[in-house]
Amino acid sequence: MASADWEWDETLYAGAAAYYVRGRMPYFPEVRDALRDELGLDGTGRLLDLGCGPGSATLLLADQFAEAVGVDPDAGMLDEAARAARGQGRANVRWVRRRAEELPAGLGTFRVAVFAQSFHWMDRARVASVVRGMLEPAGALVHVGATTDAGVPGEGPLPAPRPPRDEIADLVRGFLGARPRAGQGYRPTGTVTGEDEILGAAGFRGPRRLDVGGGEIVERSEDDVVASVFSLSSAAPHLFGDRQASFEHELRQVLRRTSPDGRFCEQRRAVTLSIWRP
């Protein structure tokens, strides 16, 4: 997230990895299927997943490649990714602890590079240029646009109440202040834009956009919703310091007022796949 008032530091998601695994809704299998059909994936070539976190996209797509490489600067995220890979018996994946800005780092060339909810945290122009040089001539860069911590807002009836996201946001602000945090600094205000111009300037053509899924109803427990909050950079556990337990207590009180039995439902958001070619 290139900004004059924010600089990346290693505490961005400190303590959030396990919460991320539980609190984020997984990507649809249809994401894998759409990319397989669009890119002609056939189990050959290599996948590069930049800002892979706990490997959510890496492991979803790994069976479409001979090898998948997940890159992330957060050791906790990579520990969770490796644990998940072992649990799935996935032997064609490896994990590399680096920032995307440190590439190419001798990683070689790839058929596909993926940014899944991660590109905005990077020096986008620099990373896009480097990644273009790491792709095979017929390769592709895929930007996965998604929001997996929370579902579609609305008031229509669902089988259980929606999590009270507005109240939760107010509670976070009450503990951490009005300006959203990000590591040791603050998130830039406004929406990060300009992706198309940046990728075009780096020598990519496109994009071809595919919207996948959306609208499916997912049941979530109180613990799932708590984890979804702590999975956010703006509410990562380290930000609360010795007040984390107090925050979680108040958060659970908010949730129980909405759903005394601890059951919630959300409608999943669509995932947008933006496919770029070098």
C-alpha cells in the first residue's frame, strides 16, 4: 500500500495467523475451476502466490501445477500454511519467507503469479515490474479481488442473524482510536486504486475479469466471528496489547446480544479474478 504516511513493518499481522485461518471464509472451489478453464491449467508449470498468508489460495490452486510457491513475510502465516499443507498431504508446495519487494530471490520462472487480497500492501509498481520478468512468455498474473472476513451487508432474512459489523467496528474504534491501524502506523485513508494503470505501465495487457460465486449462505459461530475480527490488520491482536482480553470480552457481549445461541449467518461476496498477460 504505497503511501507517504504508511510504511510496511513486520507487525502488520502479528498474532493474527491462526485467527485468519478460522475467521476468513475460504475461496470457492469455483475460483480454481474458473482459472483452470481460462488459463488451460493442466498440472504442469509453477504457481507463485505473493502475499500468500496461510496459503488459502496457494493450496486451492496447487493441484493445477507441478509446483506451487507461497511467499509471505509473516512467519506465523507461513507456519499455518505449512500446517495446512501437511494436513492435506500436499507435497508440491513450498513456502518462502520474503517480502514481494525482495524478489526475484532466485525463485525462477512461473506459469502463473497470484495476488490474493495482498497487492495493495506492496510497492505495486516495483513488484509488478519484477513479477512480469518472472513469468513465462505465455504466463499470466491473476489479481484476486475478494473480501473474506465478512459477508454482504444487508437486512434481508437469513437462517440466523448477521454479525453486527457496524457495532463491532465501533468497538474497535473505542479501543484503538478512529484512525484505522496498520502495523506500527495507520492505514492510508480512502480506497487503494490505480491497479490497472500500474499493471499496464509494468508491461501487462488486459485485464480479463471474471466474477465467481457470491450469495451463498454460510453459517458462522461466535468463535468464527471473533476470529474474523482479529484476522484484520486493523484489529490484529498485537494492537490491543494487554487490553486484548478486555476487548474480546466486550466483543463477545456484543455478539451475544445479537445472537444468544452464538449462531450467525452471512452471504458470501463474489470473487473477482482479474487476469493479465505479459
